[in-house]
Amino acid sequence: MEHKEKRDAVMQAALELVGEHGFHGAPMAEVAHRAGVAAGTIYRFFDSKDTLIKEIYASLEGQILAAATEGYPKGRPARERFLHIGRAIIGYFIASPLQFRFLEQFHNSPYGVASRREKVFGRKDRNLIGDLFEEARSRQLVKDLPLLVLFALTFGPLIDVCRDHILGFITLDESLIERTVEACWDAIRQEPENPHGGRSRRAQ
């Protein structure tokens, strides 16, 4: 195998093992065996298992972003953009159950805690979803809640329904996906003022 092919094979093998057995069930020797390379070869590409895991995660983040930005309706109303992102994320996850399982393992591990802490308190990279929520909040289209709460109220449920689809508990067809994503937007939308006092029952 060529250099890139070997590196890709190592990443794929680690992705599969972590998705199937968790981080403790993916020792480097087993990763090498599944990838069809010598154990020492891995360290030509990744200086540690931690580096390997983090690079797989970064690669998956890139794939999700690519899915969300394909056909992204830039300049359209916030609701329409949110629905696009929600549909894209569900579509990616249900088509990629192995990647979904890896990400669940990652987010529920010290790796995920460290990554989340860095994103919340550290670097301030632009973020498609964060920017959308900031805009919608500033225009009072969504409830005035911290960004982390807005994320939890919208993408938390989407991840849960993807898990249940992958486990075979529900079937996410196009209609159910659409209604589910709309329900997540409804959970955070700001109801417009009612001229007779209070909030109207219809969203913007």
C-alpha cells in the first residue's frame, strides 16, 4: 500500500474498532492487524493513540460540515437554514451508523470533554450553527437562551432519534425527518408579540 492508503487504512480500522468495541477495545496492535500493516507502521503516521483518535474525530467533523453546507440556503430565513442543517445531519448519521457510533463514544469520553471545553472556552472558530443561532437570537427569532442550551434543545433530540433509528426502534423516513426537525426549531423559536397582550401562538 502507498503511504496515504496505509494511513487511511489505519484510520478506518480504528474507526471500526472504536465503533464496535469502544476505545478500550481498540488497542493499537489490533488496529494494525485490522488495517493490514505492521504495528510500528502506525507510529509513522500518528505519534500516539490519542493523536489517531483526535484526527479521526476531526475528519468526521469535516464530513458533517460538508454535508451541512452542501446546498446550504445562504441568505434565506433562519428557520429555512436550520431545517436544512437538521435534515443534513440526520441524513449523514443514518447513512453512516459506524461514524455515528464512533462520535458517541468520543463525546462520552474524556476526549469529548476536552474537545468540548476547547470549543466553549478556547478557540473561537466560526461555526455554521453557532453563527445561525447568534443571528436568530439577535433578531429575536429564537428564545434568549445561552447557545449551549439552544444546541441541547435542538441537536440533542436529533441525535437521540438518529440513535433510535440506527437501533431499529423507529424508522426515519422523509416525512418523519421533516416533522422532527421542524419540532426542534419550534422548541426554540420566539413567539411574536400578540397585539392583545402576551405572545401569539404562531411562530415567525
